[in-house]
Amino acid sequence: MKTVFIAFLGFLSVTQAATSVAENANGKRLYTQRCAVCHGADIKATGPLANKSNPPTPDLTTSAFKQRLKDYPGVIVSSIILRPNGNLIPKTLQDNGVKIAPHAWSVEDFRDLHQYMSEVIAKSR
């Protein structure tokens, strides 16, 4: 299983370069629908629920996170995979009455979300 996951991360790295931002409407849509409520449109933890989680939602544009993303390119995808059922409904969302339906993640979804977030993070200051 570990080998499959490592191979998948390698696949993400290769396909990330092959898809341009213009072609990545899916990544932006997934981020907007599933992540922005906490992380905000700018990925800086500015969403309406950012401070309601414990610990608070992290700013993904910090130099520490950028280094983590560089050292471990699969950090974004692994945070999704490690959630139960991949449904991205942590207790914070449930406690605040936010309902986000479970999502059947495809390889393309993981690739697109990873690419979209990586590009926004890379462009941030």
C-alpha cells in the first residue's frame, strides 16, 4: 500500500506540470466547494470558519508550509485521504452547521486540487 501511495505522489508531480491553470477549473471548483470555508479564497486561513477549529485553520502560504509542500509534495492530497471516507467534513464543519456532501474522489480530482492549491500557494507572498 505504501508503494502505491508513493507511486501516486510521483504521478501527481508529473501530471501537475502537464496541466495548465486554464485547464484546471476542476481544482478551483473543488477548492471553492470543499476547502475555502476554512482556508479562504486566498488559502491564508481567512474563511468564515478558520478560527472555529481547534487548532485554528493554518495559513497555507507561510514559508513553513511552502517548505513542507516542497519536502513532501503529497501533503495536500494526504490530508484529504487521511480523513474518514475522504468526505472532508471535520467536526468543526459539523459543529457549525456546514453541510458538505461526501465526494467520491478520483485520481483527477486529487491531481487537480493539488495543482490548483500548489499554484496559489506558490504565487502568494
